[in-house]
Amino acid sequence: MRVSKFPIRYLIVILTFICTSVCYIERVGFSIAYTIAADAAGISQSSKGTILSIFYYGYAFSQVPGGWAAQKIGGRRVLLLSFVIWSLTCALCPLDPNKVAALVIARLLVGVAQGFIFPSIHTVLAQWVPPHERSRSISLTTSGMYLGAALGMLFLPSLVKFRGPQSVFLAEAALGGIWSALWFRFASDPPRSEHPKATVAGFGESLLPIRDTQKTKADKTSQIPWRRIFLSLPVWAIVVNNFTFHYALYVLMNWLPTYFELGLKFSLQEMGSSKMMPYLNMFVFSNIGGIIADYMVTRRILSVTNTRKVLNTVGFLVSALSLMALPIFRSSNGVIFCSSMALGFLALGRAGFAVNHMDIAPRYAGIVMGVSNTAGTLAGIIGVELTGQLLEAAKTTNSDLSSPDSWKAVFFIPGWLCIASSVVFVLFSTGERIFD
């Protein structure tokens, strides 16, 4: 009998990596295509900020329901359904800045659908991945976001130039359809035989949704401890850092194209491959962080708690300095360097707070991820829309957006948030399992 030597859990991790890549190609793609179309139509910066932030309202709404659905129905099934929904929405939505109602509905629907994705991924990985491989697995999976953003920044401006903004939606829908087919064909739930020590270690079949035949016996022990989750200081440490991480990421992701175009007077289409460097740096640093974290834990150089705190603190503090230095530079190379350092070290910090869900609550990883990612999504709503308001006010004061003073508040706010959040994580986080 032939036995596959390639562990199924590695295939699951690879597929979730591709999943996050495709999701972020979609997000970057919309900001690029809509920015170009909106500028051509004379849409104001505050109106652009509103449309760009609509996605995050839907995304915030579905985070906790996404964790609950993944817990009850199964992350594998929920992940497939969410991908199919947002892919179809992209295929059918017209990209016309003047059709505001259609854009709002479409972006809300895409946001709701994608809001189920990360809680589902954390639920799936908590089932499949043993504790000593979690940092690498989560880092690889989340690094797909940054590779997707890098690929989007590299290829999509040219696609818009030659085929028009609408072509971006069609390309994203096609990628979503291809991934859905791969997930349907190859993804599965973990059998107990894959992990004989799964229950003790806190992963495997013991974390799968309870079957109907098991419900009577398990009803009393399977209640989600909502009160304990919401009152837990380690959970709030994750929540605060998730908020800050996504505030910085979403502001740069949605407004960096505008900064290049209007702040520095550079054309994205003419910048070549350099514009993808900040996100490529995130991809590299995210995986470096995961490897360092697992090495420190398995070699017992530091405890899980101290490993998470060190990587989170280093990542966020270097990122804060880079964000605050960003408006000082007026060349494309200087801005690329600062944004690369800021996003790269933010990604390194994910080896601290982003893996911590599965440290403290492996059974409820999707739930805790949903709670913390709701905060991260609120950061997208607040940060993206607030930036539009700040730039509109700066444009009134300075007549245009080419002055460095127009952008200082945009980058200083996430910088100070990074410093404050790193302090919170040092004080209140833990790497110990606190939810059975």
C-alpha cells in the first residue's frame, strides 16, 4: 500500500497561505483600481476614504459570527463558503465611482464574506497543527497576506493601465474561484490517527465540531466561555495589539498609493517593482519571526510567554520609529525604505500577538481570533476614514497634499499606537493555556 510522505497538515498550511494571498490581492486591487477610477472622476479624498472603509464595516460585523460558525460548523466548510461568496461578488460588481450604492453594497458583502476567513483559518490550524509548529504555520499563513499585497502592487497597476479598472475585479474573482476548487478538492478534517497525542496537546479531532450523536454528552462541557473571554486581560492584550497592527497596515495599504500619487507626485505605473517592497518585506519578516519564535520555544531559550513578548515589542517599536520618520523623506526610495521597515517589523511582531490566540485558547482559537480581529477591523474603519478626513483638512490648509505637513498626522498616529500597544502586551500577555 502506498503511503503519502507529505503530511496533510503541511498541505492545509500551504492552502491557507494561498488563501490569504488571494484575499489581499483583492484588497490591494480594490484600493488601486478604485483610487485610479475615483481620481479620474474627481472624487474628493473624504469620499474616497468613506468608500475604502466600507469593506471594514462588513468585515467587523462578521468576525465574531465567523469564529462561532467555524467552532460549530467547522472552519473548513465556512472558509469555502466565504470564498465563493466574495468571488462571485467581485465578478458581478461594476467599478464605477459614480454608482455609489452598488459599490457600497458590494464592498459590504465582500467584507462580510472575508470576515469569516481568518477565524476559520485559526480554527482549522488549531485542529491540524501541533503547538511546536504553530508559530511557523501561522507566520507562513499570514505572510500570504503580504505576498498577495506585494503581487497586487506589482501587477495590478499595469492591468488597470492596459485593461481598465474593471479587469481587476474579474482577475480577483478568477483567483478566488481557483482557490475554492483547490480547497474543495484537497482540504479535510484531521482524523485522530494523524495525532495520537492530540487531545493532551490541545489540537486535532478533539477540537472538531461536535457531532449530533455526541451532543447530549458534551452539551455541558462545550459551552463557549464568553464572559471569561471578554474579561481576560491576556485576550485584551491581543485585542489592543491587533487593533494597532491593522490600523497601521490598513492606513498604508489604502493610502500609500495616494501618498505616492499626490504626496510625492510619482506614478504607480512608472515605479516598477519598488512599490511592492514594503509588502514583500512583510512576507520575509513574518516568516523570519515564526522561525525565530519556534526556535526559541523548542530550544527552551525563552518561555513561550517571553518569546511572544520579545518579538512583539521589538517589532512594534521599530515600526513606530519608521512610521514617524516616513513623512521626512521626499524621495521614492526613502519612502519605500521607511514603509518597508514599518511593515516588515509589524509582521515580525505578529509572531508575538497573532499566535497568542492558540497559546491561551486552542479550543476557542477561532472565537478569540474573531474577537481580536473585530478590533483590527474597527481599526480599518477608523484609520482609513480618519485619514481621508485628515487629508481633506490638510488640503484645505495647504492647498494641496504635496507638503510633508499634510501627512505627519497620518503616520504619527499609528506610530504612537505601536508604542502604547507594545507596553500593554508586555504587561498583560501570557503564553500559557488559560482556557480549557
